[in-house]
Amino acid sequence: MKKSIACALVATLQVISPAVFAQQATPGPMQLQLRDVYRELVEINTTDSSGSCTDAARAMGERLRKAGLADTDVQVLVPPGAPKKGNLVARFRGTGAKKPLLLLAHIDVVEAKREDWKRDPFKLVEEDGHFYARGAADDKAMAAAFVANLMRFRSEKYRPDRDVVLALTCDEEIIPSPANGVEYLLKNHRALLDAELALNEGGGGQLDKSGKRVRMTIQAGEKVFQSYRLEVTNPGGHSAQPRKDNALYDLARGLARLGDFDFPAKLLPVTRASFARMADILGGPVGQDLKLVAGDPPDVEAIARLSRNPSYNAQLRTTCVATMADAGEATNALPQRARAVVNCRVLPGESVAEVTSTLVRVLDNERITVTPMGEAVLSPPAPLDERILGPVKAVSDAMWPGVPLVATMSAGATDSRFLNNAGIPTYGVSGMFNESESAGVHALNERLPVRSLYEGQEFLYRLVKTLAGGR
Ligand SMILES: [Zn+2]
């Protein structure tokens, strides 16, 4: 099946122009500047366990000050009691004719263990046309591109119609976190973030295995994140005299039932539209299935086939999966406590309370207590109107003619939910194309094609200028 997708893609997708390859072979001064910012940023460890967002925020702030932004316009804001969770807010001044444009990127990264990685995760390695590092894609590429572009604006003496505000924030990856940078800034420094609209992670572009562009994406909505703590307790006892009631077995059996369970499929309008679009682009048996699922009514067997692919499955339904477990106190004692974390990703519009009760029903054992971890933050998607789609499409068409722009729902969660809830419509768009299945985001050996970093820089440069106006 995979082979036929590739064949169909070769037939329908644009060929990368020789100019792009030339550009890749010899990066220009702007690209080298970005590469340097990017290297510095990924080489500052910003994991929760041993890193510091504050160090990264300070380093990026220093770059902007050196480039000529006023000291008072570059602030590192550290939540009280969380010295390593600092955030950077920088303001590139415009004429003030219009309300500001906000550029958001998170600078914290998911944990990365050196011994598990092929290369040092906190060293920028360029190999086989890719950058490798923790955060290479999520989300330090966008963060570095924003910083480098503000430096470039400054060197050009660009004067936009509105302020361009950059926020590089911490603890996006930790849900819930008392030190989430966007929440903290909205609560304590609301005026600094105030904007007519914002750009954030969540969109990008998809490459096929041969590096051809399949589609450019803009995020329209995202699933809601809700984790649960599962716990079974038991009086325990001597392991030389086992009993049938056992906290670990209770929990394990419940989790096994959850593993076999699928939430019902539900086709949101954005998913139906993107499936219909991808059906034409992909063709072949997968394209046929996408067409059948986008039909009215959706084809049940085609849903079952597409659901075997984790990426389509995540678009089609709410998911809940066990992500952590610990149990037992001693090698020779019956466990008194068994605990697990189940992470759910709820389709927008579905009730989180209903997911909780479904979870309890599927676990099917009253000894397993189910407690929500934090309260889910709901977020209606920002309206995909011409104000954003027009400029995104114009810049995308100019850079990658013939590559379709597809609005997608993100199966992940981003900080966009906080901004949308605060009345700042936020769009996931980066112009950075990546290989969806092997990019290592949140996993091992995270990577981004070298060409994608530089193209994303150019895309964001043009998009910000289009949205911010001026000259
Ligand atoms: Zn991210």
C-alpha cells in the first residue's frame, strides 16, 4: 500500500526547482545567521528535569538587543518560584497604525536521554540534509526563525504598520503546568501580549519519503488534552502467599481492556474537508478510502482501514492511551498500590465528562479509581477567514506553486488554546515541511530537513511582512 502512495505522489507533486538545491548547497548570510541562532537555542538544554528556559530566553534576548532592539522592548519574565521557567517577550516597534501581531513559539523541549539517542540531543548535528537535535523541529526551529527574522527586519530598517511582538515561552510540553509561559504572561502581563492575531506552531508542511511536498498546512483547531491518574490499592501481603485480588493485576486487566477499545469515529467538518482534499492529492487505495470516509454517510469499512494508520486514527476519534505506570513496594510483597497515567486527546466539541465516564466504563473495575489530572482547557478554533488565509495562500503559492494549502485539525495540543480563549485568534502555520512519520517529534533522533528550516525562515519573513504591512 505504501508503495502505491509513493508512486501516486511522484506523478502529482511538483519537482523541486534547481534554485532551491543551489540555495541549500550554499546558505546565504541570512541563513547562516539563522543557523547560528538555531544552534545556540538547541544547544541550551530546556528540558524540565535539568534544563533552563530562562537561559534560552536570555540568550535570545541578548541577540535581539545586539541587533538593535531597545533594552526596554526586550524582557525576560520569570514566574515567581520558578527560576528556570523564564519567558522572553520582545517588541519590534511599528507605527502603531494597527493592533500588534504576536509571534509565539515555545522554547522548552521534551526530555531526551543521551544514551537512547544516536547523537547528542543537545548538539546541533547536520547530517544527510537534516538537522538533528532535541527541539530541532518542536519548536526551536520556529523560535529561531522568529528571532533571526526580527534581526533581519532591524537591519533593513523595516517599519511595519503594527508592532510585531515575539513571545518565546516555557512549559508548553507540560500539561498542566503552573509555569506555562503563555498562561503566566496572559495572567500577569496581558498588555504585553495584546494582539489582533497570532502565529504559532501546529501547522507546517508534509513531505513524502522522497522529499517532495505533499501539502502545506494551516492548523484550524486542535484536540483537547486531558490526562487521568488511575489507581488501585490493596492491603497487600506476603508474596509467598499470593491471593487472586492483586492491585497490579486489577490495573493491568483494566488497561488491557482500554487497549482493545476504540472511541467511536466522528468526522468533524475540518477533517472531512481535509480528507476530501487529500483524496485527490494522494489517489490510489488510500485516496479512495479518504474519499469514502469523506462521503455522506462515511463508509464504515474505509474508516476501519484508515484507523489502522495512527495519524488518520487520531483525526477520526477521541483517543485514550496508557503512558505511564508504577506499582509495588518490594520484590517480596504483594503490591499495595498500582498506578498509571492515561492520556486522552478529545475531539473538539466532545464532552470531557463523557470521556471520563467512558473510561470508567471501559476499565470496568470499581477498584480502579479514575481522577482527572488538572482541568482540560477547551478552546474553540480561531476563524479561518480571508484575513489569515489570503496572506498564507499568497506567500505559499509564491514559494511553492501548485502545493495545496490544507486546513487541518491538530491531534496534539498547543498553547494556541490559551491565546484563543483570551480573544487573540491564533493560527498554526510555519512553512516548515517535514517527514511526518520519521521526524522524531517527542521521540528519539528528532530532525528537520536543512532546506525546511531555511524555507520556513523565508516563508515566515514574507508572511509576517504581509500581515504587518508597512515598509
Ligand atoms: Zn511544540
